[in-house]
Amino acid sequence: MIRNKLTSSLLFFVLVITASAASAQETPVSSSVFMASLGLGALAAFVLSLNPIVLLWFATIMTLLVAGTVGYFVPSLSQIWWVSYGAAALLFVPPLLGFIARSNRPVNEKAPLIYWSLLVFVFSALLSTAWANPSLKQVIGAFKDWIMFGGLWFFLANTFVSVQQIRLWLRLLLGIGLFQVIPVLYQFIVIAGGRVSASPDNPVSGIFAADSVVGTFGGNPAGGGLSAVMALYLICVIVLTISYRRHGLMDQKFAYTVLFVAVIPLALSEVKAIFIYLPIALILLFGEELSRRPLIFVGMMALGGVTLFSVLYANYLFYWSHDHGSLGESLGMFTYSFRGNEVIETSRWNVLTHWWENNMRTFAFETLFGHGAGASRVSGGLTGSLSEVYQDRVIDYTGASTILWDYGLIGLTSLAGILFGTYRLLTRVKRNNERYDAETRATAAGMASLIPVIALSLFYRSDIPYIAPMMFMVMISLGLALVLARRNAHATADRLKPVGLGPGTVAGP
């Protein structure tokens, strides 16, 4: 049964890729045909909602594989993302129907920090939006990703999902990560390389466009895309693979194969975030061992520093040297400065200082609760009410600045509380040898080292809260943490003895 579902899903994806590549040079599809297709997709998603697990798989494949690929090769069909949004939103339905029917629902571990922080965040968002009274279009654009992908968190937190179903779903997520090497190789050789040899009439001629290497996560061949989101996803795959291997749940050859295949897209995508994300995740993953062996920790840090500098220098020679002069000048790329409307330079740092200078001196309601949902929106085709005031800047340049302008200090603090509460919950699970089996603890250990990296991404890009694949990853982390915490390895009848994600797995305790 499961094998048939997986085969059908893969066949569907292959058909979509083939159709996308074949029609990339054709005339754009008419709006009436597209709307009819969108309606059929919504109908299919509703039918799938009758089986919650199939709906979960459908939303996962649409968000992480299909929508980004279709939008990349056929920009006229980029609105296919709404199928992904709709499928994610439908995940609210099964738990709500369970509430109405008063059926049993899972009892989650006590995590008051998560729930209180969530209530405060929702309260601050609603209060600031009501106070600002923005346009309905602005509100819908701002809340879209939060609400729709919140269905994934809500579903995992309030639905009985068996160990076997979760295991198969995690294998799907692993397969999506490994699949990235195929589109990445094509994008690196054909798309990015093709821009170097483009005609003189092409404004991007002569530029090796490594930002066009985005895998299946979406973007624009001519203008870049979600390379950083793909990199973060692959880092999740790497960290969880190492965690499974450390707990004896993955065959050594299989684990090395996974790591090798996952590293290739990172090496080809020129994503500066890997020099920050990956080291932090690995230090957190090995933190307890390194703290007990300080000399080994110092040696590992030195070796890691040399390795990272070598990789950084190789990236400089291959990608940046012809555009940014010396290595020292190229290091400034990590701030990713640019000019908003050719007037005032904007960077990851000064976009936050700009908020500070305009809010902390006149401490007011907006300082605490912000200017309402979507007020800072500059990118994504919508213009927020506040961004019109600061037309010379891109004030939503990072997720942190977006949340500060929209929901204030209360909003950013409560979001940090949700992430920190999730980190604490996962830390309790990974350390509890008596209650949880090795598979649960391995998954929790890997995820616990990734939550701080997700939090750090708030200060690196604006993927939170605007980017569908990123919000999908965030909601997976929050929902799966609750699933892991309520899995009692010695009490549940659903426990399966073989655990792990690859061949050569061992039995649970």
C-alpha cells in the first residue's frame, strides 16, 4: 500500500518535471486554463484530506518538490504555490473534525513556554493589526504563510500519527534532500553556466549565476532564488544523518553516501550561510562530548576553522574574485549590503539599527506591538503601509526586522519563546534514556541542534515569515517536537523493533 503511494507520488513528480521542462519555451498558459487547473488541484487536495496521512504527503511533495520546480521552469505557472498553501491549510481539518466528534486526541508533553509564547504572539499580532487598521490585502499577504503552514504544526500536535507513518514520512523528507543533487547539477551546468556565455544583449551576460542553483525550492533562473533555504534543508539532512549514525541507527556506508550526496548541492550553490549554519549545528550536536574533552574541542575548532577558511577561499576564487576584488572585500558579502532604491545602503545589521533608532527613542505602543501585519512588506509584490514611509530602505530585509516592525518587541520575544521552548523540549527528550528509544532520542538530538540555526536565520534573511518551504520546515520542527515528546517507547503498543532510516539498522532498546 505504502509502496504504491510512493510510486504514484514519484510518477506524478516526474510527469510534472517533464511537462515543466517541455513547456518552458512555450507560450504562457492562459489564465482560464490555469484557474481550471488550480480548481482541479483544490478538489484533489480536498479529496486527499479524507486521508490525513496522504494529505500530509501531498502537501510535503507539493511544497518541497513540485511548486518550486514548476515556478522555476515555467514562471507563468508560479501560482501553483497556492495548491501547496491550500493543502497545508487543509491539515487543520482532520484535528478539527476530531474535536467536533469529541474523539480521543494525543496528550502532548507539558511545554508551557511554547503554548504561552504562542498565545502572546497571536495576541500581539492581532492587537497591532487591529490598532493599525491596514488594508485587507496587506493583512492576507502577511498572515498567509503563518496561518496556512500552521496547519502542519496543528496537525502533528493534535493527531494520532503512528511510529511507522512518521518513519515513512521522515524517509520521504530524506529522499527529497538527496534528490536535490539532480536539479542542482542541471542548474549549475546549464542555467548558471549558460549565463556566463549569454549574448551581449543579456544584462546578466558574463556572470556565473550560482544564485540560480536552488534545487526544487523555487526561484528565477535569471535572478536567483532560495539557495539559502535549500542549504538549510540539506544541513538538516546532514545533521540528522550524523545523529542517527551516532546512535547506531544507520549503516555506516549508507550514512557516508547520504552525507556525500547532500554535500554536493551545498558545494555548487554558493550559499554563504553554510559557513555559519553548519558549524553551529555540529557544535550543538556534539556539544556534550566536546565539553567533557576540552582539548579535543580546541583541536576540532582549529581543524574546523582551517577547513572552513579553505572552503571559503575556494568559493572566493571560483565565485567572487572577479567581482569583488580582494578576499577581505569579498568577506563583506556576508553582510549582503545593497542599496534600496539606489539611495541608502541596507544590510543585515543596519536594518536592525534603523528600527532601533526609529522606535527606542520614542518608546510607544508601536515599539512593543508593532505597526500591524504586513506593514513593513517591501518584497513579494506587496507594499506595506509603513514601507511607503521608508521608501529609501528595504525594512523587511530580515525576518527579525520584519517582525519588529510588524509585531514589535513583544512579537519577536514571543517567537523566540516558541523556538526556545521547542529547543528545551527536544533537549529533555534526547537526554531521557529511560523513557525514549534510540530512534526518538536521535531525532530529537538532531532537531535540537537545528532549532538555534532556524532562529539564527531570522537575522540572515527574510525567509521567515515569507517563504513557503522555510515556513514548512519551521512548522515541521515545532510539530515533530511534540510528536517525539509524547512517544513513550516502553508504553506504546505502536512501538516497532526495527528503527532507523537506512539499511543495516539495528533494533531499538
